Amino acid sequence: MSKNHSMKEAILGLYLKERPKIISEALGFEVHYIALEQKHGAHHVDIKAVDNRRRIPVLFELQITKANKSYLKRVQKMLVTVSEAVVVWVAHSFDKEILNELQLWLNQNQPAYVDFYAISLNDATVPILQQLNDMYKLDIFDNLHLLDEIEPMLSIELQSKRIPKSHCGHLNIEPAPLNYEIDQDIKRGLLLHLRKAIPQFLNFHYDKKMNQFDKVINVGAGKYGIAYRCSVIDRRGKAFVELYFDQFLKDEYEAFKLQQELLREMIHPDLIFAKRRIGVYFTPLETHEQTFVQIAEIFRNMIRFFSPYFYGGKPIELLDPPNIREELISHQLVLFEERDFETEDSYRIRVEDLEERFSTNY
């Protein structure tokens, strides 16, 4: 994860996920099933993909700064602990010293069934990543095309291949079909739908922790202490989308609660405020897919309304005639305690066991 809450590495990962042809052309073979911020064995990788032909994983470490010793140690550890894989280290640039050190180390330590690529970024990439990083967060996805003019974006600086040409790995390359008889697949189906329906909300592009018996998906809302929660059918038999505020953000919750009429007009007429939660709860529709659509529509309205506050990109103009009360409310909302926006990675670390904690509240 980038320092200082920068999203530049995350944006680069998202761009490469949405443009698999760029990765395939750089590596010289096709990659499939690209996913962001995955765990592979003991390692957390920025991108994980699959080489379908050889049935092996392709693991990426992304660095938008110059290659350094810290990342070198991380890549070396990955290389010696994976049994079979293609390991790709993408950095802004590699100097001769680190390339020589890397080559010497590979000659002595590279496993027999691991290929390695050191790939540099075109110099024009980082300024555009910074431009995207500075945008309002819901505008980033629709402006990824700004990177399309960079050719080539990726250039191989060093490659070392140890996988025999005849080798075929053991990876199960085909994702299992969704089975709506189990909770995990219902949640996966919903997440896939949300990813397609609202791609501008970047947190949907990351997989979520899926507990076997939990029916709720938790998604970072963009501000520390605030999270979206949703379910196709929970333990009460209800579908819902809600925004949850931690105890220390009770004042912010109350500030929104003062605008109930406005929020119901902008989000949904059945919006409910209770227990530091703002949500819509309804009976699931006839099919899961129909419920997915309904949840996505509510989610879209909630994201559109709340994100300017949490990401701080755009002011919200109240629709009712201005008066002293509304000016006070607006002041309360705009002056949320200043915090950097929360990335999905930091959110996932912070609430890894959130599902279990909430499960006692029903």
C-alpha cells in the first residue's frame, strides 16, 4: 500500500486489471482472471492473475517509485517461498546497481519452477497517476483512459526464466460456478454485480472476506469509522443496504439524521435511521439477481450522496430552502474531523473480524 494514503499504486493496479492486454503484451503470454490485493500462500500481492496455458499463478508487486532494497527483500522472499509462479516486480525504474544485485541473487537462489520479470514504468505514467490520485475518488474510474496514451507503459528490464517449457502446473484455473445455496456465493454474486453496476466506487473492485456462515458484506465507505454493510438476505430474512458509524462518530451520524427528509428524497423513501445506522431494509425479491439490482440502485444513491463528505471532493447543495438550521447542519457535515480517506486495503485490515462482531446484533 502506498505511503501517505496515496492511491497511485492502487490506481495502477486497477488500470492493469481493466486492461489485461497491456500485461499480456509485456510478458509475452496471456493472463486471465486478474484480481487485486490477493493473498497467495503467506504473501499479500498487489495483483494476482493466471497463466491459463501453463496453469500457474502470476503474482505482481507494484511500486510507483524507484526500485529499492526494501521492495527487493520483499520480492526475494516471495521468490523463494512460492512453489511455482511467475513473479513480476513493477517499479518506476531500476538502476544498474539493483539490477546487478538482483541478477546475482537470482543466479544463486531462483527456484526451478518460478519465472521472474523486473518491469519498469514509462516515465509519463507517474504524473498521470498523480493526476488521477488528486481527483475526486468517484471520478477516477471514468478517467483511467488518460493512461491509454502511454505506449509502451511497461518495459522489461530483467527476466529470468526457470519454468520448463513443457511444465504444466496444478492450479485450478476455472472459477467455480456460483451456487446460491451457500452464503459465500450469494455474497460473491452480489459483489460481482456491484462491481459491474457501480465501477466508479473503487472499493467494489476488491474481494471481501467471506465467512462461511455470515450473510453480510462490509465495504469501506471512504472515511475511518464509517462502513457500508449490505446483504441479499440476512438472519432476519431481510435484504438491506446501510451505512454504519462507529461510536466516536456519533455526532456525524446525528448531523445526517437531522436531514432525514432530504436524505429520503435523495436516496430512498424508506430510509431508516437507528443505532448509528442509515439504511434501507426490504423483503428480498423473487430471485437473487432481482435483489442484486435493487441493492445496487440503493447503493448508487447512497454513494452519490455520502461520498462527497467522506472523500471531500465536492460540496453538497441542500435542496430545501436555506435557513439557519440548514446552514448549521451543512457546517456540521462539512467540518467532519479531518482524516485522510480510507483505502480498501486499510479498511479490510481494520475490520477483518467485523462480520463476527455485528452478527451478535440481530
